[in-house]
Amino acid sequence: MKKKLARSLIFLLSIVFVLSGCFGGGTNNESTPEESTDPGEKTEETGPKILRLNNSSEPGSLHPGTAQGTHDSWILEHAFEGLTKKTPEGEIIPGMAKEWETSEDGLTWTFHLRDDIKWSNGDPVTAADFEYAWKYALNPESASTYAYQLYYLEGGQEFNEGKADEDQVGVTAEDDQTLVVKLAQPTPYFLDLTSFYTYYPISQKVQEENPKWYQEAESYVSNGAFKLTEWKHKESMKLEKNEHYYEQDKIKLDEVHFVIIDDENTAWQMYQAGELDLVYPLPQDVQGQLLANNDPEFVKGPDLAVYYFNFNNEVKPFNNPKVRKALSMAIDRQTIVEHVAQGGQIPAYSVVPPGIPDVSGDYQENTGNLFEENLDEAKKLLEEGLAEEGMDQLPNFTLTYNTSEGHKAIAEAVQEMWRKNLGVEMTLENVEFQVKLDREKAGDYTISRAGWVGDYVDPMTFIDLWVTDGPYNDANWSNPEYDKLVEVAKTTMDQEERMNAMHEAEKILMDEMPILPVYFYTKPFTVKPHVTGVYTPINSYPQFIYADIE
Amino acid sequence: MLKFALKRVGLALLTLWVIITLTFLLMHNIPGNPFAQEGTMPKAVYENLQSYYNLDKPLLVQYGLYLQSLLQLDFGPSLKSSSISVNDYIKSGFPVSLHLGTQAMLIAITFGLIFGVIASLNRNKWPDYLSMVLAIIGISVPNFILATILINYFAVEWQLFPVATWKSWSHTVLPSIALAMMPMAYIARLMRSSMLEVLSQDYILTAKAKGLSRNKVILKHAIRNAMLPVVTVLGILIANLVTGSFIIESIFGIPGMGEMFVKGIFNRDYPVILGSTIFYSAILIFLILIVDLAYTWIDPRIKISGERK
């Protein structure tokens, strides 16, 4: 019997072997002429400097007014430039504006534009282009998702809501080079916002002549370091150096070629085969391997985002802070980061990620750990919390996450940790992303997985989330003291007072634990050694504006 | 014949209308919202989006508007892209998927039939085992695994073909093979069993008895009759292949229309869901019609009902 089995196994194996041989032979012949024309890395060294990248999804809109999300912004950030821009170190420096001044109350900002700035079609960039672009995004008829990024302007929100006129929006071009901005309330991080893509200008002339200018490369006009010269929808894009850019001598690359590849594994394989110079995002297991091997091409870029779980604060017993805290203290974040998420993420013991400047130093570093993982304490808190709610054990509950292998692995790890550490039984449920959002909004969940990416580089972009009845407060948590601190931080221009208020607020948040922070995201990517000058600002994709190929 | 064709076309249009209506209703009743995102957006922004895409109107009005634009062959805008409409999606994606699907289909039919016939003629001998093991591998190995293996060896290790994207003919080789494996295996198995059945029929014996050569018997009598079940499934197989495979297109970064079907649903992109469903249904209905007509050509015994003798 055994012999027979062995023989048939050998037979099977040999068939497979022969088959693979057949296939190899067949395709070999077909491909011989292709070999010479394959990846042309060598020829490029002498020709134009071309950087080859992957944008993992077709951009939804390359119009600054209606763009949203990283697939859009990665292109926009290189094709356009706002009033200000950021250095690789994150410092805000003059962009289209050469200088600016603020009124004492912090409400009026006057920007003076450079003289030598031009659109990629040669027209001058004027202050009117900024005014036009901002009002375009706020116009309800443009249906811009990111219109709310401009709600800081006086009358901005009202105009977007259809309650005010265009003329009442606080942005005016006094002359070709002077832009006066009036804010609804003092906004200390307004300067940061002026480098964000919703604040980019658009050419009024181009937009009025051809409202569809942004849909094809042929009609695309921008004011940044690169211009879009080819866009094969869902397939590829080409950026070329913009000869009208005022600082063009600082731009080393001649062209940037994007392919649009959805599949992370494919993108990684293209990188390995030398068809791409930089790849982000990477498949999760590849990240883990590269990190473990200390691969020199691997870069762990910073990110402005936090991964957390929402507790539905209206569902018993999760309305009890002790129960929430117990659950939070009973998971091992280091293990999750190291063995499950595997991207070099940072365990989170607060909600504001590192990389945001404080009055002095880094905001998150100054915060430190606002709670600790402690099993004994967790057990005690759980018991007390349950007793307060009149329960003797935690009823079976459900953790909801949006379908994804990565989220699933983390949810399973957390489930196991809670079971082992607290003896808590729970079920996992995965739903489509859109469904999860619907249910969170309707309060139809117990615990849900969430993530938040900061809109601008200030702790407020995170702290603001959990104000009472705030539009993003899916946990339905409310704390008057917290609200008061947020209000203080929002209305004062005194940097020290603001930061203190936000530190205080964050302490309250972590003391009450309406949400359970898990880790701070990172942006792990790989880049070939012949590419230099790529840098990763905390809130955007790797920037190649000053990159070079050696 | 003409009467039959006209009747079928009429029936097809009716089927399409039912499909449109059902899809429209189902789509608006599944949970999820096209504009939802992490956190919620300010109310005004949401309302602006709703009114921009007419989603704030009563469902019946939306349905009317949709049918109206459909009559002008306009599938509407994509809610997720302001640069390409659903028409653009189909216009740019379908030729690509068609190209890929046709190549895959040619591979599948050619090798499927050859393997099937060889297997049946050598029943229970090694060519039979070989073909059927191949067929089992083809059916049981999911095409995303096959695709990954192909890429890993032929593109990364040996660098014979590019990894992905859609630029030249060499870019089409690996995805065509990956896509062809399943239908090829399916056709091979179907052909084999069908051949075995035909070969045991009396008329084959008769043909042999009247002294026809083996080749003639097989080619003229056996294969032709055995093809019928294969032709039946071809309609569906072709419709599936030419409208694109989400997985293969996604892995190889091919700008076909396969992603419409999956991403449309994920994003609750209503016009994309409707557009892809209608387009796919139209193709499927058309191909089934062709298959029905092809029967009469392959097997003259089959008469189209309604045709006068």
C-alpha cells in the first residue's frame, strides 16, 4: 500500500515537473526578443532623469478644489504650490507668497506674492487666482468634500451652507500681488493650512475657459515644480519639470512616471524587478521582513495618524470609564506592533501622534505615556466598573472592523489578549467600510475599529475629534471640562496657553478612555539607493520635489 | 429565423429593463453611503454632494432621470472620480478587457479542446492522466496564486516578462495565461466527458463500420457532436472573460473594466454599479443569443422554434 502511494506521488510530482518544464519552454521562446527591451535602467542614467513611482489608485480629482485623499494629493503637491510650503524638516517657508503679516487680533492676514511666479502655460499667478480658487471650493455648486478645510475663512462656512454670498467670504485680492484673508476666529495653525492643497490657487482664466481643464493632461495648468504632461486614466501618469517654476534650478528630476497599480504585492514585485524606484505602500509581510533584516532600502517615514478603537459610550457597561480603561490596560501594544502590524508602528499611550511641534520640543514626547498597561490594575478596574453598573461579568460584545486582513489580525490579537488577560468573551464582526461608517454614525455598534489622519500639523486636528456632539465623535462621549479646554485652545493665539490646554484635554481623554488608542501609524516605504533627496513630511506621501537620480 | 431573432431581441430588452430596475432598487437599499468617510463630514458638504449628484431627489425621480439619460446612452458620472464618467470607464476599460479576454479565451479553447480530445482518446492512459491532472490544477489553483507564481518566476526571477502594467504585447502574456487556466481546465474536462459519451454512441460504430478512417470519424463525427456542451458554456465563459477579471487586472495593473464591478459596490458608487451591471448583462444576453444561433450551425438537427420548414 505504502509503495503504491509513494509511486503515485512520484508520478504526480514528475507530471508537475514536466508540466512546469513545458510551460517554461513555451514562454521562453515567445519572450526572447523582449529581453533586450526590458527595464531600461542603464539607458536612463545618461538620458533624462526619470523617477518611477506607483500611485496605488487612480486619482479621483486633480482639481485642488475638489481633490481629497492621498492619491490625489501626491500629484497635486508636486504640480501645485500654495502661499507657503514646507522644508524637508517641516518648517513653513514662503511659497507663492514672499512675505505676510498678521493683524494683532490674528484675524487678518495679508500675503504678498512673488513677482516671478507663473502658471505652466506662462500666465502670471495672481492674488485673484487664489481668491477665485478658494471661493470655487467653497461654492456649494462645486460639491467639494474638502470645502470644510476653508471654513476658517470669515463667511466660508456660511457660503458653503448656502447662507451667505460669495462676496461675504473673507478673501480678497487687493491687487495682483496682495491677498487679504479674514478669518472667522484666530487660527494659530492657519499658516500651516496655506500649504495644504485645498488652499492651492487655480488659474481663473483656465477654469472659466474650460471647466474640465483638470480632467486631461492636455489642458492641465498648474503652478508648481512639475506639470502634468500625460494621464492615461487608470494606467499611468507623467509629470515633467515645469520650466516656468520660479525655483526651477533646485529641481533635479526631468520626469516622474507614475503607474497606477492597485495591488501592493505587484508594486513590490515591480520594485524588485527594477521597474519602480520607490514603492509605498508595501505589503504587510514584506514590511515585517524588511524591518527585521534592517534592509538599507527600507525607510520608516513618520505619519500623522492614530489607530484606535471606539467604545460606544452609550452602551452599557461601556459608559463606565473604569470598564473602558480596564480593556485598554489589558492589551499588549508592543506585541501588536511587532508581531501583528509589522510596519514599525509606535505603541500609542495617548492620541496625538509624534511629529507635531510643541512650544518647545515634540508635542507627543512632552505628553509622554498617559496610561500604562497593567493587568492587575485592569482586573481591579473591570470588577469595580462592572459593580458600579450592577453587573457581575462583562456580557458578550462585538468588535466591528472594516474588512481587511490587517484589521482582522489586530482584532483577533486583541480578542485573544482580552480573553487571556481578563477572561472576557467577545465576537468579531467584519463589515464593509461604508457599512461600518454608517453604523458608527447611527450608534449601532459596541466597539469599532477606527483610524484618524490629521488634516493639519497641530494637535487640534486630533483633540478636536471628541468635543461634545462633534461631527467626528463616533464614541458619543461628552465631557464639559474637555470641551472647555478645547475652546480655550481654539480661541487663544498664545501658543503656550494653547498647548497647555490641549495637553490637559488629552489627559482627561486618556483618563476617561472613550476611545482606545492602539498605535501611531508609520509610512514604511522602500527607495532604491540611486534615488536621493526624497523626504517624508509627517502629513503627506514621500516628497520627490528635490529628489535626484545618481 | 428573422422573426426568432426579433423576438429574442425584444425579450432581451425586457430582461435588461428588469435588471436595471432591480439593480436600482437593491442598490439604494443596501446599507452604506457613497459619501461616507472616516468620521463624518460637515452637513453642508454632504448636502452639497447629494444635490450635485441628484441623490436628494425622491427615488422615483432619480429612477426616471436615470432611465432618461440611459436612453441617450449616458451612464452618468462616477461619484468617486470627477475626471472619468461611467461611459469613459467602459470606453477605455472594455477594449483592454476584451483584448485580454480574447487572448485568454483563444488559449483556453485551443488547449482545452486539445487536452480534452487527447484525454478522451487515450482514456485511462498517461495522456489522459496528464491532461486531467493539469485540468485539476487549473480548476483548483485560484488564479491570483497562479498570477503571483507567474510574476515571481517569469518576471522577477528570470526577468522574461515585465511584472505588470499594460504597455506592449509582452505585458499581455502573463495575465492571459493566468486568466486562461481556469476556463481551459473547465473546457478540457467538459470536452473529455462529452467525447467519451459521443464515442460510445451507435453512430460512431456505424461510421467505423462503413469503413471511415479513424481521423475522419473523430474529426467529423465525434468532435463536432461533442462540442455542443462546450459551446453552451462558451457564452457565459466569454462574457466573463471579456468584461474583465477584477483579480487578474488588479494584480497585473491592467486598466480594464474588471475593477468597476468590485469597486463600484465597495464605494457604493451608484452609477458605476448600474453601468457595469447593465453592460455585463447586455453582453451576456447577446452572447447567449449567438450561442443559440450557433447550435443550428453545429448541429443541424436542432431547429429554431418558430422557424418554418
